[in-house]
Amino acid sequence: MHYRNGREAKNGDKIVRVEGGEIVAFGMLQDATPGNDYCNGSIVHEGGHATYACMCDCLHVDDVAAVLAEKGLDKRPKGV
């Protein structure tokens, strides 16, 4: 199982699901089965609500944080 950027997916990962350039879901990957990069497993949100996880539409939250850091958006602007 791999996310959109090729990173190996593992149950328990914190992930985001992206559709049309927007983050549409955030939570923990559960019940995903190895060997399938498409509709596989669930994203469990805080409070226990779940939605589907399509690996090819998801990114690990650490990879999203790295993109923000590359763009200088990981730090709050001074004076704010």
C-alpha cells in the first residue's frame, strides 16, 4: 500500500485525503489491506467518525508538513 507520493502506507498513520487540490479528510488510517492502493481502509476522525481511504488520494501528514516547510509556511509570521 502506498500513498499518492509513493510513501508506504501503514495502519495507524495520520493521513489527509486530497480531492481537487483540497484536503477533504484528516485522521488515522485503519483497516487497510496490503496490496491495494485504491479504496482500501478507513480514515477515522477524532470522535470515531470514519470515511473511506483511497491510498492514491492520500498523503501522510509528515509529508504535508514537509511541503509546508519547503514553502516557509511552517512558522507563524512575526508580529502576529
